[in-house]
Amino acid sequence: MSSPDPVTVAEHVRFARAYAAEQLPWFAPALFRCRIVVTSRVDVAAIDLHYNVYWNPEVVTDIWHNADRRRALSELAFLWVHEISHRLRRHGERATELGISSGPRSRRWNIACDFEINDSEWAGLHMPAAYPGMLPQDFGYPRGQIAETYFAGLEASPTLTFPIDEGSGVHGAPRPWEEGERQRLSPIDEEIIRREVARRSREAAQGDVPDAWRDWADRVLGSRIDWRRKLGHRLSVALQRGIGSRTDYSYARPNRRQSVYHPVLPPSLAGDRTARIAIVVDTSASMQTTELQRSLNEVAAVVRQFQHPVTIIPCDLRAYAPVRDVSEREAYRIAYLPGGSGTDMRAGIDAAVALSPRPDSVLVLTDGLTDYPVRTYDLPVIFGIFRVAGQELVLPPNPPYGPDRVVVI
């Protein structure tokens, strides 16, 4: 049997790309930014860090000739969306941050990334029957978690194997087939692609885009409702008040505008102006995986806005040991927070107030199924209440916690 014609294979792949764009138009900015490379050096399909997508000609031909035309297009389109999803989710960069590059760990990371993106169902697209992907529920893992969480579980029990290497777009390490004349995208180009896909997916009809991808779009673009702006504003006010109490005028060092006031010696501001934020995260049994992940997303957003690490206090019926100096990256990497019992956020707030050094503001992230404090504290406490589908929204008592202290997320 003769080898498949690369030109014909590339044509089939282009047809599948057009089909994918027709079914999922919000992916079009990424789909049509890709360069197609036909090579037998990849197992099935792969992607690098610059949106070059590599296709095994035997695999494409097998799918094309062993199914009716629409089914073949839907299976190849699935592979298109699968590979692009790795880049949109920045799996290669996330692997580098974890120190993953090659060997068994990179294969486990590939599995974790596939778990993260394969739990979405796409209308009109089908996972190739002859080349099935790995689904988290098939191996005892819950759906809807991030790759870092799956990877931690796979590292603790490294029994799964994955023979397919999907390229540097997944694990960050260049592969031999990526050498040669390839397109090179700048970080700005890639960010434009990500933001355009996110914008279009946000504008799509409700129900057409999986919840996980809507959450992704919100992380890329920021929330389209104003709760995060409200939350940021209220934390800003609290921090300004708290930081102001830690600064004063001093003659210990010269004023930076000394030359203007010479010969008068004006004082300069001295003291610690670093923001201190404690975040109490509800880890009770009522907080499902989705809500816990949303909590960590909000932790990362707070860090990103205020440019300073925060302290997390996990809490169910009791407060657990604080996780200090959590950066934005570390917030996304957290795979486990203790909890799983009943709910009493008052214990977490008390633990936050008792921290040393003392925080300027306390943010409580909860689904609202808790006993609320009936008194105020001598530092600002702000509640971020997650709205959960099918669950009645329970807010803190007003008074004392009015609209300026409560944000519905």
C-alpha cells in the first residue's frame, strides 16, 4: 500500500478545520492561525508552542476512509479543537512552571492536560473511535478539575501510561519534528488569539459553550459582571485605610523633594506600605470541586490586582493552618485544601483576625451555607458569596453587613 499523499492529507485536514470553525465559530481565530504540518513522526496529532499543528498522514487517511464523510470530518475536527485547547489553556507554559520537560513526568502531565480538556462535550464533534482519548471518569477521577490537580494525583499513583507525545504545546519541551521552517508567534500574537477566542465564546448563546470554557473566558477577559470590580474597590478602600495606619511622617530619611524645600527639612513617609490580605476559603462538604476552583481563581485575581501575595485560611467547621504568601501562580497550583465537614466561617474569620502580622482586610469566599457573625470586627471583613445553580442564595445579616460588605459572585 502506497504512503498517503501529503497534499491530499493536508487538504482533508483543512476541510476538517473549516468544519470545526462552522460548528464552533468562537474557535475560528485560533483554528485559522495554525500552520498545518504533515509528518509521520508524530503519533496522531501534536501542537507546538507557536500554533504549528502536526498531523500523522496514516492516522488522517485512516479516519477519512473508514467512516462516512461527516463522521470523518467530525473526528478530525475534534482533534483540531483538542490540540488547540492545549495552547489556549497554556499547558506548555504551565508544565515549565512545574519543572516538567521530558520523561515519564511529561507523559503524566499530558494525561492530566487531556483530563482537563476532554471533559467538555462539543456539539457536532466526536472523539475518534479508532484513537480514543483519556477521560478522567474512566480512571476514577472527577470531571472539571484543572491539570495541576490531576497531575498531583497521577504523581502520587503513577500507574497510568500514555504512549502519545503531543508536543511542546503540551509539555513545553521542543520535539524533533518541530525543527525546520515553522511559524513563530510572539507572546502578544498568542495573547490576541486567546482573548479573541475568549471574547467570541463569551458572546455565544448560553448552552453552546461548556461551563469550563466560559470560566476560562472569564479568567482571560475578566468577569463581564461588575462583582469583581466591586470586590476590588472594597478591598482597595480597606487596604488604603489599613496601610495608612501603618505609615507616618519621619525625619529618619530625607524627603525625596528635599531640593525644592531647601533649607527647610520636611519629613518623609515611613512605615510598611505592603498590602496584607487574608482570604478565608470555605472548604466544607457543600463546596463542590467547581466552587473550590472558583475560589482559587478569585485568590489569583486578588493577587493579580494588588500585586502582593495573600494568606489563605481553609475552613469548614474549624480553621486549618494558614497557607501563607500565596502568589498568583501558586493559587492555580494548589491541588488540595483541608476540609470536608460542616460549615462555620466564623472560625476562619477569627483565625484571620488573629494572624500576625495582622491583615488589613479579610475576604471570605463561601457558598453561603454557613452561620454568619452577627457582630463586626475591628478590621474590614468582606464576603464573596458564590451563586450556585439550584441553591437559594443566603447572605450575611444586614445589619451589620450591608451591601458595601457583600458581593455576590
